[in-house]
Amino acid sequence: MLSLAKRVIHQILGDKRTLALMVFAPLLILSLIYLLLGDSGYKPSIAIDESKLPEALVTALKEQEADIINAAAAASDPDKYLKNNKQVDAVFSMSQSASSITMYESSSKSGEAMKAIRGALEALNPAMKMDTRYVYGGEDDSTFQTMGYIFLGVIAFFFIFIISGMALVRERNSGTLERMLMTPIKRRSIIGGYTIGYGIFAIIQTIILVLFNIYVLGLSSKGNVLWVILIMLLLAITAVALGEFISIFANSEFQVVQFIPLIIIPQIFFSGLIPLDTLPYHLGVLSYVMPIYYGCTAIKKIMVYGYGFGGIWFFLLALTVYIALLSTFNTLVLKKYRKL
């Protein structure tokens, strides 16, 4: 088992593309997600008719972090104005009975416009001010800050699955696996050797990803980082075992890729990206058969809620059971390739 693990390690070290795919590609993608979902510093554009608003309110609006545009046509027909001026995010008007906010579309830009208008109204009338706070996180948190833990688990799982899945296919197509099975070596030693070999690089990838997200991208963690690393490691080993399981049924590396829409993409939707209790027809229960759910949920409980072992032991157990079951299945299914 150990000799096979050493062989896998030397094989990966000799393949620079595989090494880069395991270590550097996840960092690149996480950095891109950080740039796309981080704080953009965007200043919304709000159109008003200054002649129809109180002077104090106009002043308060201009003091907000927004571009205020004076346009008489905006208040008279806001829909037409926004269609003709797509660079404007919202039209704000007020009458004696009510105030009106019309936005071009529902987006993060319209959210920033709403925030600026609310800030102006609260500055004009402190009695209208609402004290908004969150038990976990803050109003100013970027999308990456609120969802970064999901991408941390998903990306690590995805790359490990792809690489380990292709490994056994390559070994079988080259005849290496068949020659090993013709020797007295036990099937569980073969599976264990591959798992240990790729598990070593999974440990390295996990440590780099966690430290990069926390200390470079600024993803905050209220809990102990070591628990995050442990969960990520178990999730990565689960991906190795799942990749090995899938590769046994694939005849080529391309067929391994074909399993992605069936194995990986559905799990992403149940990773916490969408609140499970909002899914219709009780579809959220499907998450209980998906390892990414246990990994990402445990990471959230550690990084967002600050839980320790008492709050994540069930998820640790679930991932451990997944690893044990998949390793057992891999050993049993590998029997069909043994010729003797």
C-alpha cells in the first residue's frame, strides 16, 4: 500500500500540469470569485426632480455615496426614463401622501440605490432611522464574505474529484492496474495506496486554500482554523474516494468528465448556495445524501458561527462514513478487473 502511495506521489510530482491543477488552479479561481463578489465600491445613480422634493432631502441625498441626477422627466414617467437611461439605477420621487422608488431591475446596483435613499431619509428624519444588525455577519459584508465558505468546499472537492477520477482510468488503460491485480497484492491495498497518495496532496491543497482564503482574501473565521482544515481534509478524501469509484465505471478520461453534471453540479445546489428550507417540494432532504452538504455546512458552522467539535461532530462522522462506504465499494467493484 505504501509503495503504491509513493508511486502515486512521484507520479504527481513529475506531472507539472496535474500539480498546478491541484494547487494553483483553485487559488486562481477563488481569487477570481473574490474579485467578482467582493466589495466593488460601486456608486449608484439616482434620478430625482429637485423642484418637487424638499431642499433638505435633496441635500441629504447628495451627501450619500451616490450620483444624484436632476431630471424633471424622471418623476413624470420613471419607467420610460429608466429604459432610455440604463446607466441610472433608480428614480426617487415624493408626494404629500407617499414616496416612490422605481428601479430598472432587481440587482446589487438597485440595492445600493435603495441603501443610499434610506440613508438620506434617515438623515433627514432621525426618528425614521432603523437599527439594523445581524447576529452573525454585518450589513456591509460583501457577497464573498457571506458565501466564501461554500466556494472553499466546492472548489476543493471539484478539483480533487477530477484528478483522482482520471488517475485510475489512466492506470487501467495503460495496463498498470491489470498487472497489479495479477499479483498477490490485495484490492484494498490498491485503493488504500491511491487514497493515501492523493490524500497527501489533498492535505497540502487544503492547508494552502484555507490559509489563502483567510489571510490573503480576508475571509473571516470565528472558529478554530484547525477544525476548518480537518473538515476540508475529510471532504477532499471523500472526493478522492468518489473519484476512484466513478473511474471504475468509466472507460476513458473523457467519460469521467461526463459524470460531472451528474455528480458535482447537483451537489453545488445543495451545498448551501441556496437556503435548503426555501426549496419547494421538500427537495432540501436530498442534501443528506451529498457529501458537499456536510462539508460546506460544517465549514459554515465553524467560520460563521464559531462552533467547535460539539457543533460539527455529526458532520465529521458523516464524512467519515462516506469515506468508509466509498472505499468499501471501490474495493468490491475492483474485483471485476482481477483476472486470477
